[in-house]
Amino acid sequence: MTAPGRHDRRELPIGRRVAQLRVRRGMSQQVLADRVGRSKSWVDKVERGVRTLDRLSVIETVAAALGVAPGVLVGRSVQRTRITDAATAVEQVRAALARYDTPDADPPLSAAELDRQIGYAWTAYRHAHHPQVLRMLPGLLAATRHPGCPDAALLVRVYQLTAQMLVKLGEPQLAWLAADRAMTTAAGHPRRTALAAIPLAQALRALGRGRLAMTVATTAVRPLDPAPTHGPAPDDLALAGTLLTEAALAAATCADTTATDDLADRAAHLAATYAAHHDDGSGFGPVVVDLARALAAARLGDNHLAVALHQRATSGDAWQRLPAEHRAAHLIDITRAHLDVGDHHAAGRALVAADHIAPAEVRLRATAHATLAAVLRAGPTPADLSRLATSIGLIRP
């Protein structure tokens, strides 16, 4: 029960919650307005309750700008309804990728506007607001077909995001198509090619083509020349390290322990160099490599080592600073290692934690559903895990 004189956040009007979260993050109304593509007057009216947030898409946009799940704004009762039909959304993305005609209705977006929309979509992805990303992708892909589309770098980012989203949703063949378009658009530019290589390697790994994935990732690293003695740009260090991490995971799928260790060591060296000056939670750093080592160990069959590496990597502050998408996805992936060492309670806790961090990761992904089903079969489950299974339809209420 809520103590007298205090208000449960879920009992507050949604506008009050928006105002509270904005202030806590040190944002002005103008900053929030810019992030959601609205006017300062609009934000002010929302916060005062003059304008109601009654459309789910708008709620998700505001939540992403504030860095919270939509359920924080409107209460956990909407968590089921906010999860859209992923299969339908994927078909819409498939249809957008299959079109080659020139859009004839709207004028092309300016480079600045397209950059803003892509930036927002990537932010939503990192916060694991996947329904919002899926709704945005068809429009962004349509923008890439316009002959006036201004910047190849922006197009690569659209295709990269599309491919990574499709890999996550269990569509590696379609992801391969999107990643290949990113590669073609990159036209040999070292950094753009490296960005495109990330989802291409992920798609190949998901298709069981570990050797090809490893080759793609390591080949894309070379033009970046990430040797610290040459003073590379920090972004190139992070990009090269991310590719080496992907290559290490690909090597593990091929049971190549030597290559896995070598690639992870190279990634760790770059991560340490990067983190010395950029400990910003951007998605790369020593903790990312440590998490990848844990998953690689599991794929190589050493599940006890995988769990130990996982526990060490997730015990520090660096883990908490990773994007919600990365943390939740890792927890889902490590669940199998917990099961394989016979600890189904730890496996269940990992899935519940993933759902708290990023509900869409657990509720949209077939991999998460299969993993949850395996945990349910392994033995008695606590009430919170049973509720999660019920909410996504794995067991009847």
C-alpha cells in the first residue's frame, strides 16, 4: 500500500509523470520537444494535462526520448497491449525491402530530418523499444528509394538497423538482404563498410555460416587500421572492437577455440584503449568483450566457465551502463548456460530480469520464448516466471 502523503507513480496523470522524468534527467521542455519532434508548447500542454497522450505510438516516442519503457509512463497494465504482432511488422519490413519503385507522394526528406529520424530509431533500438522501431522501418526504407536521398552514410545506417532488427526477430535470410544492401551502399568506404559488416556477420552466424561471418568481420576491420600506436579515432576503435567481438562469437560457433581466444583478446585490447578515454556506456568497452567471452564459452561447451564469466561481467557498474537492448539480449542468451549446468532457478531469474530491463526482448523474440519454455520444463518455477509465461501465452492463466 502506498504510504499516506505519497503518490504511486502509476496513480499520477501521465503528464505529471512526463514532467517528473524530464526534470530528473535535467531536460528542458525545449530539449524534450526537439527529441520527440514536437513544439515546446505541445510538451507544456502534455505536462499540464491540457493535451492527453492517448495514442500508443506517441507514448512510445515520448518514453524513448525520456529513456524509459512505455510502461513507466502509463503503468504495467499496458505491457501486453504495447507488444505488436511482430510477424505482421516483419512482413511490412519485407514488403518495404521488396519495393524498388520511386515514392511519388512526398518530397524527399532533408539530410537533417532523415538523420534525426534515423537517430531516434537507433535510440529506440538501444532502449529495446522494438515495436516503435518496426513501425519506423518501412518509412525509413521508403526514404532510401527516393532519388533525392542525400547521403550514403544515412542509408547504410537504415539498412544496418533493419538487418540487426531482423536478426533479432529470427529472420536471418531477410537480414542478409538488408545487410548486403548496406554493403553495396557503403561502396568500399572503410567505416561504412564496417558498419554494414556488423549485421552481415550476425546474419551469417544465425544461418550457421560461422566461417563466413568470421571472414566478413575480420576483413572489415583491416581498413580501419585500429592499431593504437597510429592514434585511430575513438569511433573507429569501438567499431573495430565490435567487429572483432562478432568475429570471436562466429569462431565459437565453428568450435575454433584458438581463433575465439585470439579475436577476443584483440577486441579486449581495443576495448581497454577505448574505455581509458570513453567510458560512456555507448555499447562498447571491456564489459562487452567479457560478455561475449561468456557467450563464446557457452557455445564452445564450457558452460561452467560461461556462467562464471557472466557473473563477473554483470557485477560492476559498467554492466548497468550498457544499453537495455544489449543487457536483456545477453540475459536471454546466457539462460541456456544456466540450464546446461543444472541451475534452472538462475535461468528463470535471468529471464525475469531481462523482462524487467526490456520487455520487448522477451516478448517479441521466438528465441526468448523457446528459452522460457525450456526453463518451464526444467522444474518448478517461481510465481514471477509463471506470470511472465502466462503473459506471453506459453501457459494458460
